Amino acid sequence: MTHPWTGAAHPRALTDADFSEAARRLGCEAAALHAIWEVEAAGRHFDADGGVVRRFEPHHFPRRHWPALGFAPRANEAPWRASLRLSDAAMFRRAVRIDPEAACRATSWGAPQIMGFNHADAGFDSAAEMVAHMARGAPQQLGAFVQLIEGWGLGPALRAHDWTSFARRYNGTGQIDTYARRIEAAWRRHAGGARSPVVLRVGDRGAGVVRLQAALGIAEDGAFGPETLAAVRALQHRAGLSVDGVVGAQTWAALARGSATPPPPVQPTPADAVIEQVKDWSAATGAVAAALAAVSQALPPDAVTVLMVGAVGLGLMAAAAWLLRRVRA
């Protein structure tokens, strides 16, 4: 029996040309599309059996069929957690026999891991139609990803390098900052080390807003309010950009063309976060060392030795615990 997920006999890998064409359609840099694909895609397009790579999520299958699937969450267990624990190929095959379209809807498909129930947003009339399209090859899977980005209105976020907004819509509300930082790290690799400026919008405050206001030539109060919004929209209109009042990569670039103000702060990566933690830890240990030096002036030599040895030991233990947490994360 032929299923819609039956893959091409000899699927080819994605090329730079594929990404360049997809990026042209979205109006963004190819490096930006490479970055989000690297973070959001599963890595493989097809399974060993030649079918579109997939993961069945039984908690999205109609509840009335759960007994027939053998899907039984434990007492007080969230259904989505039970899906992670129980889903397997046999359960997917049972779902297909019960309701093929519902099985396709309850499964994430292809390298971009698009849930079947999002088929309409990706431009398809049914989940099975989307799956059949993705089975034609890796370029079609990238194309479905691009269509989903368009369907969800994420093109502006991609062009602005607004990784936080992109991650919030594509990944949900869990670990938004983690995904955003991973995308920024991937962007830097694909863009030859270029860094994305912070994204600013109404309600933001701080040094980034001050730099923005200086570049716009308006009062530098550090608060992104109505006056700043009006100035940003006017700039975007003059530069031929989308007039949305959000200051992302393209708006910062337009500002740089007509201003000598310092560059804006950049978005962090996971490595940047670790570096900041190391700096904080170093500053804290420096303060402790200064305090110990002051105390040592009032203590006898033997007491000072014991105190310093103990402080070093505690510092090493704290450093080891911190490194262990980072490795496990």
C-alpha cells in the first residue's frame, strides 16, 4: 500500500541555491533562513525506509480512539508527556488504520517538524496533501517551511532578526530565550560573524533606546514611547521599509546610513550568556578577595591561613557546581 509519506527514490540534499531562492521569497538574507532552519529543523528529511521523517503525537489524535491506539496516560500525567513516553511506529500504524487523515494531522513531518494540523497555515488543503508534497524531496520540505512562515506572518520577524518573536510563535512559550539565542548563534556562523542588533518596540527602556533616540535626533529619555514610535515610523517610510514601528535589523541599518551614533547593543547567544555569568562570578570572587584582605589585617597569621584555604576551597566547589549545571543544561 502506498502512503502519502512515501519518499522520493533518490532524494537530493538541500543546496545554497535552494536557501537563496527561499530567502528571496521571504525578503530576508539567506543566512537568516539558514539559521532558523538549523535550529528548528530535525536534520533529516527521510527515514531509513524512504518515508518522510515523522513523529506521531498521540495526544493530538481524537481522544475517543486512544484505547484502540493503546495510548493510556498515567494518572495525573499530562497527555503530551505520555506522548513522549509511549509514541512509537506501531501506534502510528494503528492510527493510520483508524483514520489516515487524523493520523497525519497528529504527526510532525519532515525536517521542519511541521504538525499536520498546521497544514492550512502552510498552504495545503489537508494534512495528507502536505505530507505528499513533502515526500517529493528536501526542497519541497523547505518550501512547506517557507509557506508556514508566510502563513503565520513571521516574515517581518525574520527580516528584523526578531528571533524572540519568531521563537515564541514557532516553538511556543517554553524556552523562548533559549531558542532565540540559538538562532542568533547560528546566524553569526552563517553570516560570517555578523551580529544582530537588539530589537526594540514600544514599551522598551534602556541604553538601546537611548542610542536609537540619538540616531533619530529626538529627546534621549531612554523610553520607547509615542514620540519615538512616530520618529521610527517616519524613518521606515522614508527608507521604504515595512512601517511597523519595530526597530529590527533593517531599521537599524537604515539608521546607520544616516547617523554617526555608536552601534546598538547586540542580541545574546548561549556563549554570551555564559561569558556574562563568568564575569559576574569573577566580580563576586574579587569582592570576596578584597573583603578577606581587609579581614586578614585584623587576624593572626595562622587564622588568616585557615581562612584563605577555606575560601579557596569554597570557591572551587562553587565553580565546579556551576560548570556541572552548565554541562547538564
